[in-house]
Amino acid sequence: MRVLRIEGMRRDTRSPEERAALEAAEARPVDLSVGRVLEEACRQTGLDDFGPMEFTERLGMLLAEVEADDNVWKAHKEAFVGFCVSAAANRLRIQHYWVEHPDSLEVAIERPINVIALPRSGSTHLENLLAADRRLRHLPVYLAAQPAPQPGEPLGPGGVDPRWTRAEARWELQRRNEVMAAMHEHSPGHACGENELQMPDFSSYQWEWMAQVPGFRDYYLCHDQTPHYRYMRDVLKLIAHQFPGDQRWMLKSNQHSEQLGPLLDVYPDATVVMIHRDPVATLQSLLMMRALALKSSQKALDIDAHVDYWVDRIERMLRSYLRDRLQVPQSQLVELMFEEIVSDDVRAASRVLEQAGLPVTEECLADLEAYMASHPRGRDGRVIYDLEGDFGLSADELRERFAFYIDAFGIAPERRRES
């Protein structure tokens, strides 16, 4: 098994050529206006109906916060505009589909299984393992990236959906970074977080992964997210309308752990799955993943601010979960320990299926075992972390800070330094 380690986390490791290109781009102006984003989205799609326009307040807040950050290279500010244009273009396509197919909003999403565990806690693995059960369907990366088709776009050679082809090309680029490939698969058919469906509404915590936007975070946390959860559900209905079937949905979103009220409003009959993991292990993995993006986007890498932000963010999410978990009916809540998944993935998945009212049959077990055989742990390598050296954190001090959560669930510390 390959062992992967990122060196120089606290220093600029760019080549002179890379830095020169970034500095040259600083002379070019970058338009981070709402108007530019909307105009480019309309130009890309040939559409002009965004539906309700209240989303522009959130879009404007994101753009203004990125524009005001003097520590971000202009080249990366331009890339962020591109993310916003892509989301706005999806909003146009989604609105067009709803207008053309109003019956799509009548599609029922019943008794979904929804993994809500924190990022870097095994949630994606469990989601994909459960989704291997042929009685379930999942949200694949290629549809999360573009839920509605581009009007008039033909299928590709062999009848392949062009959305799949674009997602495959993106994954081929992403997997060139062997650390990111080892940490998080993002192939076209892989199960994807449901919060991606809120991106066109500019409402998801996912935007916190795209840029340093503490102001947006504060706005997001002090506003009721129920309308945006209804938007997410209606986009999922649109996808189900394109691909009809009677399978139940297998879904996941890490942000649901702090939004149980809105989640249950849109999916009152959901089976909710929480994975409890040592927060030290969760944080060291999360901090590494997000820091890789910071190393490329920031002029002067500010690791300490990055650490403070995400330690606080995870604490907020866990406190919210503890506050609200009793809103979930006991018969609909499954709480797993990370160690249960590591020691016996199939048995842990079987427990979820049984709680969701799906008998664990021989056919089901064959599906789960086949997935595990094709996705062995560490297939793409193991990433090694140095919590103190890279991030200036003490594991003991972190566990003291998170004692409110660790003690509540009797979570044992993880001793290994890889994930």
C-alpha cells in the first residue's frame, strides 16, 4: 500500500514559474459582480429565467467577501467566479426543467436513508456501500454537478449522457493529485453529497469549502435553511423524474448534522444515520484536505486562521447535533461508531438497512460484498498526517475541547496517524 505525505504545509512550495504566472495575473482586473455571473450563466445556457431572484443576495455576499480578501490570488478569484457561474447556469437549467415538466415536482421522495455524519468520518464510504444494494438508488457525482440537462444538447457517442462525459473529464484531472484521489473519490458514478443540490440556490455550507467566507457562514447559520432544503428536495425530484424508478434513495450530506429541523421538514420519514468518530481524527483529515486548496489560492498561507476556522466549525456542528438529535424519532435514528465500520463494513451497513426496514437478504449481502471487493480500503494509498507539525494542534487539548461530545458517546481515541 502506498503511503502519501504532504510536505511543507506551512511554506510556499510553488515553483518560481508558478509564482511568476500568478503575479502576472495580478495586473488583470477581475469582475466579481453579480451582474457578470448572471450574464455569463445566461450566455452559457441560452436561458434567462432564474426563478425567484432572492438568491442574488447570497451570491452577492459570497462574491463581495472573496473580492475583499487581499490574500487570495486574482487567478483564484477568477476561478471562484467560474464556480458561481456554473451554479447559476444550473439554476437556469433547473428552472427551465420545472417549467417544461411541472409534474416533476409531484414525484414522491419516500423513506430515504440519509447519512448525516461529519466530513472525514467515513460517511462517503458508508453511503457508497449502502448504495450498492440494488434496492436503493443514489445521487451520482455527474448528476449532482448538473442536475438538469442542457436544453437541446444531444447524447454523446454510444448514447452517453454528456453530463457523465464532462464529470469523467473532471475526475481525470482531479485524480492527478494522488493525495486528493486517496482522500476522496469523485468519479462520475460515485455517490455524492446531497448538499451539492443547494449550490444553485447559493445556500449550502458547501460554499465554505470553495473559499474563505466567514461572513457567509454567519449569514447561513442565522437564517432558517428550510426553504433551501425544500429547493434541494425539489431538485432531487427533478432528477428522479428524468430517471424513473421505485427504488428508495440513499443520500448523504455532512451539513445535515447541524440542520436536523430542515432535514426532517423535507424528509419526515427519513432513516437518519450518524457516524461517531474521534474528532481529532476527523479534524486532521479535514484540515489537510482543505489546506491543499489554501496552499494554491492564498498569497501567504495562513494555516493558523484555517485551523481556528475549522476547529470552531466542527465544534458548532457537533453541538448542534447534540442539541437537536432528539428531534429524530428513535425508530428512524441509527448511530454507528467509526470503529464498527472499520472492523466490519458490511455488518455496519446491514444494521442500517435493517433499521430502515430493508431485510438483509443473500442478494443484498452479495451486493455489499461485491462493492467491498472492488473498493478495498487503502486502494489509492494512505495519507499520513502530522497534527502538531502541520497544524500546531495537540491531540490531548483537542480532546479536552471536544469532551462534551466524546463523553456523550463514549468515543475512544484513534491512535493511528493516517486515514
